Amino acid sequence: MKKTYVIIPVLGVLLFLGVHLHYQAGFEQEEAAKAAAKEKTRLEKVQKDVEQRRKAAEEAIELQDKRKKEKALKEAQESAQKDARLALQDAKEKAYRERDKLAKQVDRLKSDIAVEKDAIGKVEKTKLASAEEETFQRGFVKQAEANKSALEDVLNKIKAADDALAAQAAAKAAEDAKKKSSS
């Protein structure tokens, strides 16, 4: 029985060694295959991550370029709107200045019109007075001419009366002279 105690464990150890060596060779290959598979999946994962990062970086660059373009477009639109607002504000201010200038000009012209209307009224009054004076003077001239004619007639009558009186006086003197000479 003593041999059994040694043989059975030795046989067990030999059997274990055989199985162990057999499994050890397969185990190392399996472990190497598992490690190779893990390495392969890790490399694929790393490669996939690198590819995803590259794609993400490209997409980020494209998105950044797109944002830059949108930002530039937005800034250009805002600048154009700002310029348009400034132009409108300038036009509005110019219109207000022009309106004020024209309102002052209208006021000045209204006052000029009032002054000119007063001047026209005065001229009309002067014209009317001149027309009345001319009418008066024409009437006066006609009356003066009529008076002149009447005075000439009176003077002619007086002269005729004086001549007749002188002729009578001369005839009386001649008659007196005749009477004196006949006497």
C-alpha cells in the first residue's frame, strides 16, 4: 500500500503534467490568439477612434468655416443695415433741415409778399390819386381853356366896345369940331 500512495500521486502528477502540457500549449496559443484578438480589436477601436476623431475634426473645421461664413455674412448684413440706417437718418436729418430752410424761406416770402402787397396798395392809391388828379387837371385845363375863350371874347367885346366908344368919341369930337368950325 505504500506503493499505491506513491504511484497514484505520481500517476496523477504525470497525468496532470500531460494534460497540463497539452492544455498549456493550447492555452498559450489561445491566450496568444485572445491577446492577438484583443490587440486587433484594440487596434481597430483605436483606428476607428482615430478615424472618428479625424471625421469629427473635419466636421468641426467645416462647421467652424460655416460659422465663420455665417458670421461674416451676418456682420456684412448688420453693416449694410447700419449703413442703411445711417443713410436714412442722414436723409431724414437733411429732409428736416431742408424743411426748416424752406419753412423759413416761406415765412420770409410771406413777409415779403405782405410788404409788396402794402407797396402795391400804396402804388394803387398813388395811381388812383394820380388818375383823379389827371382827371381834375384835364377838367381844369378844359375849364381854363373855356375861361380863356370866354375872357378873349370879353376882351374882344371890351376892345370892340372901346373901339366903338373911341369911334363915337372921335365922331363926337369931329362933330364938335365941325360945330366949332361952323360956329
